[in-house]
Amino acid sequence: MDMILDSVAANWPIWLVSVVMIIAAIIDGMILKVPNWLTFPFILCGWAHGMIQGGPAGLGASLAGTAVGLMLLLVVRAVGGMGGGDVKLLAGLGAWVGVSSVWWAFVVTTFVGALMALVMIAASGQWKKHYYMARQILHEWKTVRNPEKLYAIAKERKPTMQLLPYGIPMAIGSILYFAYAGMLV
């Protein structure tokens, strides 16, 4: 028991981030939104932690992680494929863990999200509907090329879609990455 407590104490920032990610996943699963009251303090505290732990260089690393977290999902957000809360949640993750870790957490999250989407489609039994919708979306991305128009099209289509609250795969993917990378122990 002491070994576990020592591990948590030594790696408290990653444990804190994991708890925030789980809270975000629960909220996103319930209301399909990751709220600003969670994401903004998450980002700001990540910056403060970076500054306290590493001075100006630590703050710089935290800001760089935030920027990478934002950029990874911002393009998908711009065309209506994701909510702003998800983008800010990944930015907050980057503020705490830096560029490399936010990148790898994103990569694992992408696979977890794809697997969850496939399970949701299989459970619905509507393979054809989702196949044609995916083709339509890809066609729109190739032909419309205007993010504002794509966002409007996506917003109009949203009520007809079964949505995946992306905070859930983001929490699972991040924590899986932390475990794999030995960041929790």
C-alpha cells in the first residue's frame, strides 16, 4: 500500500490529469459537452505548474504543449466534426504533459475513438447509413473547402447522427498512454 501511495505522490501531476480526464469523460457522456469551468482552469493550472516546476522554460514547454493540443483537434473542430470543449480539453492535457506526451495521447485516443465508433455502428446495425454518411462527409471536405460552410453543413446534419462524446475516448486513450509510458508509477 505504501508503494502505491509513494507512486501516486511522486507522479501526482499525471494522476491529477487522469482524474480531470475522467471527470470530463463522465460529463461529456452525460451532456455531450466538456464545460469551460473544467477546461479553462485545467489549462491555466497546467501553465502555473509548468512555471513552478521549470521556471520560464517549464512555462514555455507547457505553452508549447497547449498549442499542439489545440492544433491537433482545431481543424476537425473548424469543420464541425468536434466540439470546442474537446479541443480545450486536449489543450489542457498538453499544458500539463507537454508536446511529446500530448501527441502520443492523441494518437492512442484516435485509435480508441475509432474502435468506439465501430462498436457504436455495429450496435446500431446501420453500417450502410454510416458508410454513406462518411462518404458524403469526405466528398464535402474535398469539394466545399470552406470551413465555415462545412461547419454549417455539419451543424445541420448533427441532429440526425449518433454522436460519440470524444471526451470518453480521450480519457481512455490518454490514461492508456500514461500507463504504457510508465507515467503513472
